[in-house]
Amino acid sequence: MNMPNITIDDETLREWRHDFHRHPETAFEEHRTSRRIAEILREAGLDIVTGLGGGTGIVASLDGRLGEGPSIGLRADIDALDVPEATGLAYASQTPGKMHACGHDGHTTMLLGAACQLARAPEFAGRVHFIFQPAEESEGGGRVMVEEGLFERFPMDAVYGVHNWPGLPVGEAAVHDTAVMAAFDVFTLTLKGDGCHAAMPHLGSDVILAASQLVTQLQGLISRETPAHKTAVLSVTQIHAGDAFNVIPDTLELRGTLRCFDEPLREHLAERFQQAVDSMAQFHDMQASLDYQPRYPATFNTPQHAQRCAEVLEGMPQIQHVHRDLPPSMASEDFAFMLRERPGAYIWLGNGEDSAALHNPHYDFNDALSPIGVAYWTRLVRTLLAQHSDTP
């Protein structure tokens, strides 16, 4: 490893983050972002491998100077969203229709800062892999990296992730012992009936009536087939049909998502969904085609590793409070694919009580969080990979 030639301070972190924010890139298209990450890592003297995760992923590896020890992975997502920015910031997105509305510009900045700091003073035993993952937003870049052989090529005993959390004050954190984020499925239902004049519905088969009844019936899967002590959400988010006020259309498309934590329940609800569609189609004498796609599994921490993260956070002067009892989120996260293969933990760091929600066009990552994230990553590595540590 070359001697690092980079200094990390709040202004450097801010400059990096604002640069990423100005140039958002969505799933598997993060080419400029990836090049900039690689430039910084090389300047810091780190060994890097590029072209991962479909082409834009990067892994940088660093050995500690205290000798042999476990290997761990630290992961940041690097992609943006197809959301038009409405912040009016001086460093707002320069790409129409795209913005960093989930804070991945900040996640990238925090991990870069930690990598540079640790490269300057690798006071730990073992190896750290810094994972810069593309395509977290709905495209499963984490799954792609795992399927490409991430953990075979870069052996890791444990893996860790961070997400900023709007509504939680800066200086506070949340650590869950087990469930953190829900599983994520999507569905597209296409109905084909017989169109007819709106004044003579008896001459056709009404796809709008059928879909309306199905939407209500599907909520019964949640209220009557989901045990009260478990959690699931089914939301129909799109219905497209027709283009005239006096014609009952012959085709309808319905889309939505299902979220839950329990895998057997997830499978049961998917099966019952198909049965509800089949019975509806038969009753209304029409054709129905359901494309049901499981996307992300639920994100589960390993309790032992979550506890170590909490201890690290509680020992940081920048952290005033660590929440251990916040409910998990029904949103989803493809870091779940990594945690399914290796033990580890995924924590939340407060982005501020006044922060706009994630995926909101007015959202912005809080620059005050960047040095806190760098400090967390750095302290986590030096704690977990201290000499004689037995819990990586």
C-alpha cells in the first residue's frame, strides 16, 4: 500500500458529498460516481477492485498493522433515484429528473472518509473491505454483488451497514437486535375482459369492477390471514385502464407492493394472492395474468453483532442517545442479501428532526452527520478488530 496523501476534515467531507449530490446516477449507471470514489481511494493509498456489481461497484481492502485477525466488510450504497430535485440548494442535482433523495451521497462520503482515516492509521488486527455498492434502489445491486462471488473473492467474517434516518436527531442512533427492514415484493396484474359501451355493461365483462373488488379482497389477506402479532402491508399503488368516459375498457393493469418480515407468511400471502386473482377472474369471466416478483428479503441483524455496534455508538462523544426499542421499518433494503450470507448489523444514524422524508424531492443529507458516520466506522473497525477481539 502506498503512503496515503489525503487529509480528512469536515470541509473535505462536505466537498465530496456536494459533488456526489450534484451528479446523481441511478442503478448500474453510477460511472462518474464510481470513478470519483476510485480516485479518492487510490489517493488514500488503498488497494481497490473496480467493475464489480454489474460494473460500477468497488471494493477497497486494507490490512491492519497489528497483525492477523478477522476480516469484516463495511458497505455503502452509491446510487440515486429517479426523483426531480426541489431543494433549491446551490449544489442541487444537475441531472434533470434524478437526485440523491435517500442520502446515498452521504453514505458514500462517510465510508470514504473512514477508509481514508484508517489508511492513515490502520491501528487494528485483521482486514477491512470497504464495499461501495451500486443499485440499491429496487434493482438489487447487493444481490448482484453476492451472486458475483463477493464473499468468496473478499472473505469476510461479518458485514456492516449504515443508513441515515430522518426524524431522528443528529447525534442519536438506532440499533435493532433482529428485524430492521421488511421484505419487499412487487406485483403487476393484467386483466383482459370484453369491452363494451358504458350504458350496456351486461354485454361485456367489466375489468374495473373486477379490479375494485379484488383490491378490497386483497386487504383481507392482511386483516384476516396475517396473525395479529405479525406485521404485513399490502398496497395497490397503480391502476391503469381506459381512455373514454363512455367505454368500459377491455384491459386493466394493477400494480403494487407487499411487505412483511416473516418468510413463511410472505410465501403464504403470495400463494393466497394468486388464488384470489384466479377466483376473481373465474367469477367475472375474464383472463388474468399475475406477475408476482419477490425482490428483497427482510433485513435481520445478528443480535451479538448488533450489541457490539450499540456499544461502539454508546462510547462515542458525538452520540447522545442510542435507541434500542424503535420499531423496524416497513421499507426495504438490499443489504439484506449480504446479511443473509454473513452475520452483521445495519444501524440508523439520525439525519435530523426537521429532515424531509427519504425519497422526498425536498430531502437532503445532513452534512453534520458525515463526521459522525466517519467516526462510527473508524471506531467500529478499531473495536471489532482490536487484538484478541473474538467478535468481528
